[in-house]
Amino acid sequence: MTPTFIEQGMLLAAVLFCLGLAGLLIRRNIIFMLLSVEIMLNAAGLAFILGGARWGSADGQAMFIFILAMAAAEVSVGLALILKIFQKYKTLDTDEINRMNG
């Protein structure tokens, strides 16, 4: 791979990670927060794949498989928590839930 392709890919991964981080910090809906975490995990996976391609090894692809498994576990646990929170508070807005507790 050419160095410019890897640099552009790393720039894309950094932009995606920053967008995910901004979405996590700005949004107050729990579902959007989980989606932002997914974007951040995919950006990290892209960086691992590009790093593996740069050095000519399959380690980046193996790490991406682990990231996908972790993302699947995060989604299943996160959705179960979302269902319980919605049953209890009838909203998914984190600010509203904090107001109800305090």
C-alpha cells in the first residue's frame, strides 16, 4: 500500500473517532450514545487494519475481529439495560433520568 493511502485512512479513522466522541459527549439519548460508541470502535478497527496493512501482517485484522466481538457484546448488554431503564423511567433521556433520581 502506498503511504498516502495509509495516511488518508488514518485521517479518516481519526475523524470518525472524533465524531463518535463528540456524539457521545453531546447527545443525551442513550441509544445515540451507544451508536457513538460503535462509531468509535469501528474507527479503532479501521486504524488496526491500516496498521496491519502497513507492516504486512494480519494482526490488525485479528484485532478487528476482537473489536467486532466486543461490539456485539456491548450491543446486547446495552440494549438489555436500555429496556430496563425505559421500563422503569419511561424515557431514554439521561438528563431527565438524573432529574428523576435527584
